[in-house]
Amino acid sequence: MKAKPSQGRRLIALLKRRQYTHREMLQASESCSPWKRVKEALKPDEQVVIGKRGEWTTWRVVSASNWTA
């Protein structure tokens, strides 16, 4: 039986697909501070990219690949 991924890893999987605002991150997790969980669970080759969507701050996770490394 496979272990369930941590809250941070589940959020990172979502953030790799598209950018999320703070509200969307709160709705997607059980944690009251999902950005803290994301920063704790980042692997060495991953980083958080903070951007803007209108007036809202968005988060996205990108990882190094053969093209960027």
C-alpha cells in the first residue's frame, strides 16, 4: 500500500499545472497556511514563482528540466 502524499506535495502537484491565488490555495487544502506547506515540501530542483493576475498575487511551482538545468 502506497503512503498518502503530504499536504505540501499535493499542493505542489496542483501548482505545477497552473497558477493559484492565495484564496484558491486555501480552498484547495486543509491547512490554514498552504504557502508554508509548499515551501517546506519543495525539492531542491523546484522553486516557487510569484506572479500577478490582475491585482491578485499568484503562486506557481516550476522545476528544472534538461532544457533549463
